[in-house]
Amino acid sequence: MSKHEMLETAEVAGERSARAEDAVRRLTRWHDDFPTPGVRFADLTPVFADSAGFRAVLDCFAACAPDADLVAGVDARGFLLGAGVAATLGTGVVAVRKAGKLPPPVISREYTLEYGSAALEIPADGIDLAGRKVLLLDDVLATGGTLAAAAELFLAAGAEVVAAAVVLELGFLNGRERQGDYPVTSIVKL
């Protein structure tokens, strides 16, 4: 699908969103007390393993920023989403990695999440990010630290985050409040 094919009617957009939402609600597996006590983990693996569900998610995400010229997927499930959306849009893809997974030099940002802290990295050279329009993708928006840190990485590299999208948003954790001026789309919000 080219960027020009992304123009659509509200009815078509609504049908696409409904298909994706149905797949996510129907196929997500929930695990209590994982990875630590008190955390309820959303396993999206069954959504991604279902061809129609996965396609619906990718189409929703691609429609969030048809003018993006680079898609970024956050470690690790965001890699699957980022690659699929980049192929759909005809753009490149960048993997936002957990700390220590890329050779130096890197741009790094530490952040907190609902069960600890971590850091994300992108290459500091080898990819010209200055002036690029980035669509940022992740699987779940919880407390918002991961997505905000990923956005900060691209801003530090001179790129513009034009939109962010997640499969599932845990609205009661207020993660959206930690995001920048870019629009954030979620397929399902709890």
C-alpha cells in the first residue's frame, strides 16, 4: 500500500478500526502477576499470530501517519509492528533497543515503568535521523515511560515524532499524559 492509498473515507476508517479492536479484544491473553506480583500482563501474541487480526492492526497503525518517512518499533513486540507498518507504508524501519543491545555510539534514555526502570537506545550514527518524520509504535501504553523515552531519543537525534500508536492503552495508568505534542492512537483503551 503506498502513501497515496492511505486516503480513505470515515466509513472505511471506522470499519478498519472496528476489525482491529475486535481482534485485540477477542485474542489478547491476560496474565495476572506477571512479570512481577501486582502486574497484569497483556499477551498480544495471539493477535499477531492471527493473520486477519495482525493485518487489521498494521492497517490501523499505517493510517496514523501516512506521511511518515520512517517507522520506529520499540523493543520487542514493537519490532513486529514496526516492520509490518514500514512495509505497508513503503518506508524504512528503526528498532528502538533495550540498553546494551547496540554497538556504540548510541543515544540512550532511561525511564521508569510500572515495575522498575530501564533504558532504550538508538544508533547515534549510521542513520541520518535529522528532519525525518517518525511514526513511533509500541504494543502497550501503561505508565508512558517507554513511549516517552523512545520519542525523546528521536527528538535528540533531530527527528520529528509525527504520531505514536499502541495496540492497547491502560488509561487508568495515565501514560498518555507523559507523551509529547504528537497524537497518540490506541486500538483498545481500558
